[in-house]
Amino acid sequence: MMRYRLFSPLFLCGLLALAPSLATAATVHGMVSLPEEIKSGRRFLGHWRVENTTVAVQPAPARGDTVVVLVGPKPQVLAPKNTPVEIVGMQANPATVVVGEGAVVEFRNSDKVSHDLSVPGRPEIMPPERLAPGTVRKQRFGISGEYVVRCTEYPHIVISVIVTSSPFFAAVDEKGGFKLLDVPEGPATLKVWSNGRWVHEQAVEVTPRGLDLTIKVPSTANKDVTEQ
Amino acid sequence: MFLSKIWFVLVGLLAGVAVTAAFVAPRPADRHIEQLEGQRLDRAQYAAEQMLKSDAHRWIDSVAKLGRDAHLTEALDSSSRGAGEPKALHETVRSRLKALVPDRAAAGVESLVAVDSKGRVVARIGDDEGEYGESIAGAEVVADALRGYLSDDVWGASGRLRRVGAVPVISRSRERIVGALVVAVETGKRLAEIWKRNLGVDVAIVLGKTVVSSTLPEALLGQLPELIEQHATEIANHKRTRPLSLDMGNKRMLLIAAPFVGEASEQRAYYVLLNEKSPKSDPWVLLSNAKSDDLRWGGDFPWVPLALGMLAMIGIGLFLQRIEVEGPIRRLRAEVHSLARNELQKLDDTRYGGKLGGVARDINATVERFTHAPPPKSEMAKKDIAAILDQSGSADGQSFDVSRAKPAKPAPAPNPASVAASLFGAPKLPPTVGGPPPAVAPPSPVAGPQAPAAPTGSTSRPSSLPTLPSPLETTSSPTEEFAAVSPSSLIEAPSPPPLRRDVTPPPVPVAAGLTAAFATPPPAPRPAPAATNEPQDAETVHFQQVFEEYIALRGKCGESTTSVSAEKFLAKLKSNRDQLVAKYSCRTARFSVYVKDGKAAIKATPVRS
């Protein structure tokens, strides 16, 4: 009985302490509709690209290069950690990584050919360096920002490194859906990164009930956003 | 002269315009030629782009036909399903590819790769034929083919450019895609040579900062990648550059650069079409390139207008010279002749413009000066002789030639003897100006009393008459001096002078003194001495004797005797005698003739008693 009396106040105090955070946590989810030029799967087109007349053309597989990032609900810190990126089959997997400041990205070359990786125009961030088959290159990204790592020999290999303090990010699945859990209430900015650039940015107000967003990225600068 | 000057200025301006046009006119032509050359390169670039496009289509079609091969389809289907031994499938597919493309190099195929539906290489011919099993599904063109697209790309890996085409391989049941075929075509020297043959321009292929192949010596194209890099923005916006100039050794090239499509565009891969620019068309180059037919008579060259134009210019110039220079000069000369002939009092300087008018006014001023100012002594002596010998004043190189009269010095006053000596041919003595009088010779018995002593100084002789020892009395009084001739009496000598003492001669125009320079009128007839009305006294007889002796001596000396007027001669002798008598207070004067320097001359000696 005494133990019961003793635990009851502690339990209540714990509930009171956790109450604010539990009360403000919400879920932000939605759908991102990308334009055809992004969904086509080709960054560099040749002279011809015609469909065969026998079987249906398959959609481009999602390579994880579209990411939704929510910035600024409250000051948050994303702990830096090592993030692996594997280059195999002439493509990077994942193609986009979101890391905290000071995180190390490990580039592993699993191809049979070498890759020359660098951040073009930013040698101070990541200078060109040849990555032989079967080797790993560890690169630290200490400053917030967006960095596009390219292979000089095979330009279609693009690895986006987003360095941010926000822990609220999610990769878009093949259907365009995303889900951000435990987002605090309040104003925030939602950004969509795809194909090596920010393709969408909007201000949102996170409510206790959460948000369900449908984001349509226009083919050009026009952005059509419908908030539900 | 005004119109002539204007004409010369116009001709000079015309010549300047012609030279300017010769140097400037080729420049628009150069620009036009460069523009045409640029347009030619534009068309060549368009043709090259179309050739690339049609080549890509052709290779896609070719490899699509290969993809319908049953053996390949079966083998790739097996590999995709994981059925069969990979090595066996590799050998099967490779041998089949070799059978389908027996002469790969002649076709320009660098490699032909067969992948299964997972993007794994089953077999390849060409590069790395023994390698298989790795995945290339990440390559966009391969991924496209595995999704069902027929497409092309350009790769720029390992310092080489390759045009790539990929097609899906569809199962025999035509239900699914079992793999893909990828062909890589040579994009280097062979392509450049083909383009040069077809387009007629030189070709260079640039990958990054390297010229990977060219129809020109690649060593001369070292600055080409940098030049293209400078126009990267223009290339990105317009898919090509405008015509650019490039100095390549001693050649001036015009070039257009355009990017390759596909991944190679990201790797700064360009094809460059080059053409040698025409040489600059300065006049010397144009002349050196002229042919003889260009100047052929009857050809396109405008000989007739050019000749007519030049003749017209020359004619106008000569005409203006004639009416403004030669004509006025001719008129001025005629007027001056008339002035010399005493037909005019002065020139009509208003008829002449410019410098000729100034010359006319100067002549008039000179005439005015001679009319109102005493002439120099040499002129007086000349006039004196003219008055003696001839009515027209022609000395004609007689014994009283002007050349014998020494010009008087302005200061100090010359010795009168020098003038007298020059007039009468007496031997010249040292001047007595400022010095003691010369020694007086004893008087000649013939000449009468001794001549008066020489004056103490020239200042006492404002008339500046010369002193001369009498030649007739050289044995008795060699330093006898006497007054020679008064200038005023000479100027006012009658024309023709009558042989009378009491006649005052009318003034003679100064212009008469100039007749020696402009005209020589015929000599007046010499009157006979007997025709005079003078009394036949001793003086007259003496004068007539002197005249006859003088005429005779002139005849002996071979000089003309017809030009000497007796009347003027006698009048002059009398005048001189009177002047000597008045000046030296002597009774009379005696004259004698003698030969000096082969010519007749006269001496005068005063006689006191």
C-alpha cells in the first residue's frame, strides 16, 4: 500500500512532464506528384527515345532520390552518423541522403569500373578523387547545405547529400507518398528535393491533428499545392 | 588662280577618297565573306546534327533487328529467369553476336553488349569481351531499354566518346522484356573523316579539355578547348556557338562548336566544324589576286569611263591653268611690252587678280619710282650714252657702253674721275676721296692752260662728279680733272636733240630707259653735219672732226657707224664742253678719239688758255 502511495505521485509527475510533448506531436503525411521530366528516369536525353510497340513501357523505378524535409518547427538537432551510399550497377543507392552536420558519408564502389566522385565547383567540400572498384571513400559534410556529388566518368550517377539539423525528413516512395512522424506543432517549412535540386518549398502550420498534404510539382517554376 | 586651286583641292580630295575607298571598301566585303563563311558553317553544323540524329536512328534500328534474333532472345530470357549456366549463356550470346556482326570494325561498332532483364551483362563483343556478369542497369540508356524504350545516348568515359543505342529484347512470347542490346559506335577519327568528306569542312571532337580527334593536326588546336569553354553559356543556351575566329599557326580559322547530346553534354563534349577564313582583302592582296582578264579591254573593267574621267580631270586642270595663269601672264607680258614701248603710262593692274595683280602693281610702283626719283648713276650714264648715240637710247655696245661706267658708291662720294673714265674710256686712277689731291701734270701745249688743282675733298662736290686726268694731256697734266655730265641734262635730253645750245630738251620718260630690256626700236637716221645751222666756228669744226674721227675709228674697229646720231653726238660734246667750262672755269674743252679694248672711245681735256 505504501508502495502504491509512493509511486502514484511519481507517476503523475511523469505524466505531467511528458504531457506537453505528447500533446504537440503530430504526423505530417501526403503525396508528392512529380512532373514527367523528373519521373522519366532520364537526366540526359539523346536524339531518340521511342517506346517499343510490343510490350507496355514500365515506369521508372524509384531510386530514393526524392526527399521531403520539414524545417523549423522547433530547434532540433540531427545527430551526425555515418551514412553509406553504394554505387552498384552504374547507379547510387540511395541517390539522396539526409544527414546531420558533421556526418560522414561512406561511398562504396561495387562496380567493376572506377568512379571519379566530387562536388563540382566545390572542391573544398569534396575534391575529385578516383574511387576504384571495391573501395570506400569516406567524406565528412560539416556545414549545412545541399551537395550534389557526381561521377565525372558517368554523369548520370548523382548522389544528393542534404546536410541539415532537422530530423524530420522522409524519402518519397514509388507512388509519391511520404510520412513524417512526431512532428511538433507550429509553423514550419516543407521542402521537396528531387533530381538534385529543391523542386518545391512551402510554409505549413503543423496542428495537433497533423497534416495531410498533396504536393504537385509543376514541370516548370509553377507550383500547385493543395492543402487538405 | 582661285579655280585652279579649288580644282587641285578637289583632285586631291578625290585621290584621298579613292585611296580611302581602296582600303575601306574591302572591309565590308570581308565581313560579308566572313558572314557567308559563317553561314556555310551554320549549314554544315545543321547537317552534322542531322547526321548524328539519323546515325542514332540507324543504329537503333540495326540493333533492334539484332534483338529479334531467337537465339539471343532465348539466352537472355534464360539469364533473366536465372536458368542456365551464366558462362554457357555468355559463350552462346557472344558467339551469336559475333555471327550477327561479323565485321564489327568496318561497321564502326566499338562494342555490342547484351544484358538480361536485371541489367547484368550476359556477353559483349568489342571491348572487354571476356567480362560478363556485372550490372549496368544504372546507365540511363540501358534502364530505358529495360523499361521498353528504344533510345540513344553519348558516353564520354575513359577519354573516349561513344555514341550509344539501346533497345529492349522482348521474349518470344512477346509478353515481357527479357533483356536489352546496347551498341556503342566509334565517335572519333572515323566520324571526323566522314564528316569532312560529306560536309567539306574540318572537324574536331573535344571532350573536356582534350581534343580527342580531328582532321587537323591536333597540336595546332591546343587553344580550342579553352575557346569553347569561354562560350559555354552561349552553347548551353543556343546549342551551338556563333562563328568564332581561331588563329591556328599561320591560318585563320572560322569555327562553330556544338555539344553532343546525352551524358557527354555534361562532360563538355563538343564537335567543332572549322573552315579556313579567306585572306584579308587589303588592296595589295586584291591586286596580287587580280588576273590579266580583269583588265582586258572589252571586259568588265570600265576603261572608257575611267579614261574619259581622267581626261576630263586633266582637261579641266589645264583649262583652268590657261584661263587663270597662262592667259593673265600673256596679257601682262603684252602690257609690259607696251609699257616698254611707251605705249602705256602704266599697267592696268585691276585686270589681274592674285599674285599677278601684285606683280602688275609692283611694276607700276617701280615705274612711279623711276618717274619721280633720280636714277642711279649707272642708269644716268646709260641714259647719257643713249642720248648721245641714239634717239632710242640704244647703247648697242658702243664705245660708251654702260659696262664701262662704274656704279657710284652711295658713300663716300665716288671720285668723279671714275665716272668720266667710264664714260670716255680714260684710264682709271685711284680715288681721291679723303686723300690728298693727285699730282698735277704740266699742261699740255695743245690743250692750253693747266687744269685746276683737284679739290680738297669730295664733300665739296655734292654732285659726286668723278675726277679724271685729261687723256689728251697725259703728257703735260695727267691728273687734270673736269666735270663730266650732269644727270639732269641727260634726262632732259631732247629726242631727237637738235644741235642747238639754247634748246631745252623735253623730258624723257623713264620708260625709255627700260627699252633696252624690252624693245629695240630701229635707229634714227643720222643727220648730216652740214645740215645744222650752227656757225662754222673753230669749236664746231673741232666737234665735227671729232665726230668724223670717231665714226672712222668705229669703222676701223668694226663697230657699227649707222647707229650714231651726229646731232646728238655734237650736242653731247657741246653739253660736256659747257659743263666743263662752267665747272672748272676753263675756256673750252678739247676732245680726242682713241681705241680702248678694241673699241672707239673719246677723251676730254679742259683748255684754260
